[in-house]
Amino acid sequence: MSSAQGLQAANDRQSPNDLESWWLPFTANRSFKQRPRMITRAKGMYYYTPEGRAVLDGSAGLWCCNAGHNRDEIVSAIQTAAAELDFAPAFQYGHPKPFALASRLASLAPGDLDHVFFCNSGSEAADTALKIAIAYWNVSGQGQRQRLIGRERGYHGVGFGGISVGGIVNNRKFFGSLLAGVDHLPHTYNRAEQAFSRGEPEWGAHLADDLERIVTLHDASTIAAVVVEPMAGSTGVLPPPKGYLQRLRQICDRHGILLIFDEVITGFGRLGFAFAAERYGVIPDMITFAKGVNSGTVPMGGVIVRKGIHDAFMKGPDHVIELFHGYTYSAHPLACAAALATQDIYREEKLFERARDLEETWADAMFSLKSLPNVVDIRTLGLVGAIDLASKPDAFGARAYEAMERGFHDIGIMMRVTGDTIALSPPLVISHDEIGELVDKMTRVIKAVA
Ligand SMILES: Cc1ncc(COP(=O)(O)O)c(C=O)c1O
């Protein structure tokens, strides 16, 4: 190839016009490519299309941009970090930022959750936590504790560990036999008992007792850990029934089973606290996080572990690696810089408290949609809302999909849909006026798909 041809090829590669090559994740690709929902810019509460049309961000991107978009402080922290230290290996070497960040996150986490393992996504965080759980029992002389317990409708990302303990059928059924030795608790949703409950539903704490059944079946001595999302997010927003998480903790304690909270969505203010663990007064043995840690700006995830778990590994000869696990990009300098700047914003602007203060206003706003056509349930918790729409006959998911399309193209709002549920989780900086705008736009969307 001549250099002129090479340049042409390079230019072609940069051309935004060819939509064919990118296979989009978790996307109806053929439908998307017929009418792309394209975004080129973001600021504050809004995304902007290539034509400059503003789209209100009703979903904090993908539940991540809690501080609002393109915050100057975060942008400049990333720019400075990139110019200073592009990459640093985290295997056998260190750089200052992850130490500072880990201390910061440990101080946000409750109890003795005080050591942080970094990775690059929520999926990696889930798999890391499961591996630490099994390895912990190995190094503690109880290597027979290998079973993992997840929950129906749970979402823990897309790694083999995460889909094995997860309970969303389409994320599992195409991918073979998954991990062995996994059981699932029942999910906590029952429309007949819970429809239109604000916050934590009254009904359902007893569903945690199913863990006793699983213990009876396998014996506690074979069970390593239970993993749940404090509020199931991706399946369509299922707030925990009152008392459920506390009951799960009690049963785990009774049988010496580790409890992992997957806080990839609930972490960093979404429920009005640094972590849902704090909201519910329940201290899990590990907390996974990602997304909000740096407001979605650079891929990052991690696991916060209790002191006893970390310390169990810290033995043997000094020169020997204690945990054979990690990722090339663990604690990447750009991700850490972004996270430190984000955590500053959360603290200075008191965004977690802000979400807590807005919770009732937000719930009122969501419940004002109750009488619109096809609305069969609404659930709210913290700054999260879900609206279930009646499915079209023989076309499960079609109504909410159309809502997403109409919302983006015609009405100017971004939302997240799963099945016929619309999930809303705006950046925590949303103003009262913007909540009004969101409700107004959602009203138009729901009417448009009636
Ligand atoms: C609870 C939970 N865990 C894990 C994940 C996976 O995160 P990621 O997509 O960053 O791998 C998600 C993503 O939505 C999540 O909600």
C-alpha cells in the first residue's frame, strides 16, 4: 500500500459514516443501525446529538455518571494524569494514586471493610469477589467451602462467575453449563403483594429464609458466599423488602457464610448513602463497586473487603504473591485520577446527602405517572425509579423499546429499558426543575406508546 493509500485508509477508518463494523453490546444492532441513537457530547444533565439536540440524561449514562457530565474538575484531573504518568504496572510496582483512593474508599465503607482490590468494571469486580471468597476459605483451612449462592433476576455482569450467580435468563441460556456448584435464592418481586410501593416494600423479608433451605440441602460447610445486589437494578429495579438484607446477614452469620453486596449500581450515592450497606445498617464481608466511583469517566471497578479476609492472605514467605489475581489495568493512573477528583466532588457538593434529600420529591414525581396508560407498577428507591408498562400482546419488550426510541428521537430523554420496564436513575446533580422536565418528558413518552 502506498503512503497516499495508507492515509486514505486511515481516514476511512475514522469515517463516522460506516456503522457496520461495530457490534454494539447489549443492543438490538439491526434496529439501532436503521435509526442510530447517536451521541457526540455531554455536559451536566444533558447529552447532545451530532445535530446539537439536547437529550436529558434520565439514566446517568448506564447508572454511572452520578456527578453529572463532563465536570471540569474531573476532566482536568484526567488530562493532568495522562500527561504525567500514562501507565504504571500494578503487579509488583505501585504509584501514589491508588493508595490514596483505596484509603478514601475504605473510609467511606462501613465497619472494617478497609482493603480495596482494583479492577476495571463491575463484571470484573463480581468475579474478583467470588474468587476472593473461594480463595479465602482455601487459605483459612476450609477449602471445601466452594459453593456460591446468587439470586434469581440478579445481575453481576457478564463474566462466567457473574452470569453463573446471576439470574437473568437471557444472560445465561446461551453460554453453556456455567460454573458448577451454584444455587439461587428466589427473587424478591411479587406484584400482587408489592405493586406501587414507595421505597422498600413491606412484603418479602421471609424470602431470605430460603437460604436456610439451601444450607439444609448442601450443609453450610460447603458454602463459600452469598452474593446479592442490595437493590436489584438491571433486572428492572427491585428494592429490597423491609428487613430482607438484615435477615440475610443473620443467616449468613449463623452459618459462617460470607455475604457479598454487589454495589456497582447502589454505590456512591444512588440510594442516598456512600453504599447501600450504610442505608440498611448491614455490614457485608465484601462490597463490589464500579460505575459511580469515577462518575463513569474511565473504566474502573473494585472490591472492598473486610480486614479479616484480607489478613487471612497475609502469611507465608514475604516474597510470595498472596493472591494470584489481578488485571493489567488494575488501578490505571487515569481511572484513579478521575476517581479522586470525583470523590472530591461527591464530598464537597454533598451529593450523597443531596440524593437522600431528593428521595421524597423524586418518588412524588415518579408516582405522578401512575394513572398514565399501560402503567402497571412503579417502584422507587433513592434516586431510582422504575415504571412497568403492560406488554403488547405477543411482543414482550416492544412497548418499552419504542418508548426508548421515541424518548431519544422525538422527546429528548434518555432512559434504560429492560423488558417492558423503564428504569430512571438521573445524575445526582439533577435540579427540581429538571425533575419536572423529566416527568413532563416521560408523560409524553408513555402517552406516545399507548
Ligand atoms: C450490580 C451490577 N454488577 C455488575 C455489573 C457489571 O458492570 P460492568 O458492565 O461494568 O461490567 C453491573 C452493570 O450494570 C451491575 O449493575
